[in-house]
Amino acid sequence: MTDTYEVIVVGGGAAGLSAALVLGRARRRTLVVDAGEPRNAPAAHVQGYLTRDGMPPAEFLAKGREEIARYGVELVRDRAVAARQEEVFAVELASGRTVRARQLVLATGLKDELPAVDGLAERFGRDVLHCPYCHGWEVRDRAFGVLATSPMSAHQALMVTQWSKDVTFFLHRVAEEELTDDDLRRLAVAGVRVVPGEVAGLRIEDDRLTGVRLRDGSAHERDTLFVAPRPVPRNDLLLQLGAELRETPFGACPVIDERGLTSVPGVWAAGNASGFAEQVVNAASRGYRAGAAINGELLLADLDATGV
């Protein structure tokens, strides 16, 4: 195992492994640094990924690690804690090791922060869900609840009506006046019940969600609850390297071109490190695109360096 590579990929999820696969097949000396904290760990299955629909996330990642190993890509279980640009990029790992590379792919993802509602975190990924495209089919036609985390949650309440016509929208700490007239009109047309009042907790019976309890003591029978977590991008390394970020409703995300290149030459972002709305299949695509672009960049740089 060396400390010098052509490419270091930070993050061993779908985006990072996809980039590493392309780079390995392109015969690039590549290291993947994986802290082992995939965003979709609470989910039982990967959904909507052609040929991988229904595969458990752990199995998906294990298969990806097997594939990159075939092409000589190294993977280390460690955490990248710091990065700086010297003649090349230097990445410090939690273990104390420093590794270097000419190009750097940041596929560090994001963390989901859930509202402080009793029982919510324990059920997340089971019957407390966030994405109808990921989970809607599996819970179709059940009694849905949607927990508002901001006025934008009205959009989520409307979207889930494609999978169930029995939807209750719990405003929680959002005032009804914060919703637009269009929101209220569409919710009414869609048959979504709007319930004001703060949610105190969930009712769980026999290890399943059966209802939502409000602070005023009232209860509503529901067996599936959708909620939009607050996404917290893992962008520390991007900040350390001086990459330009842009503020979005989902946190500060890097400014990138269509290939994933940030404002820092040689630093690439893929997966949820590049934006909030990257599902597994999109993240893998982002990683593939970055890997192919990096190989081209290195090839041309080496040809130009010959001075011919």
C-alpha cells in the first residue's frame, strides 16, 4: 500500500465507488477512503435503480467494493479529516496517515437531521420515510401522514398523494398562514387534510407505527409518516480547499460544472456532496461522469508535460 496515488476518492457510497470503478478500469492508481456512514443505511432496500431494484444497501455497497477491487483500486476504512493543496492534494486521515494524489473526488454525502419528535428517529427508514420515489410503492394505499418541517413540506404532502389518497398533513410548528394560497388550494383539491398543532410523538404498537400524537393530547391514526429531514452537507473538505459554495434551501453546495468539477482545479464533487437531490442511481451516474473526466484530464496533462 502506497501513500501516493493518481486519484483519491473520499466517500465509499454509490458515487465514490462508481468513480473508482471507472478510474480502476482506466488503469489509474486510485484510493477510496470510506468512513462507512452511507446516508441510506436506515433503508431496507435500494429502489428505482434499474437491475438493482430491491437490493439491500449493504449488499449494493459490498458488490461495488468487490468490483473496484478487481481493477486494483485500494479501499481503506478511515475518515478524511483534512485536505490541503500542495504540489498535489494531501489528505489527512483520522488514523494519522497522510495520502496524496493529483486529483481528488469528494463523495462525502450529507447527514439527515430529523425534527426532535419522540419516536421519529427510531422509525426512520421503516415506517417514517422521506422520499416517495424511494418508498412510495412499498407503502402504497396506506394511511399517510406528512410532518411539516417548513412551508415547503406542502409540496411533499401533495407529491405523496400519487401513492395514497388518505393523506394528513401535520403542520407541527409551521403556521397555516405560512402556506401560500396555491398550497392551500392544491391541498384541498387533492383531498389532503391539514391539521394544525405541534406533534408531540408517535404511537407505536407491536413495533409498528399506528398513529401521531399532538401536543394538545389528540391522536390521529396513521401507519406511514413522511418527513423531510434537514440536510447537512458534509462540505468541510470543500471549505478547507477553498471551493466556491452556493447557498440552497438544502444547505451550502459546491459550484460545479456538468462533469462535477468544482471551482478548484483537480477537485471534483459527486453524489450528495454535489447536491441534495441525488438518488442512488443519480449518484452513481455523477461518479461515473467524474471518473471519466478525470482520466481525460490526467491523460492530456501527461501528454502536455512531455513538452513535445
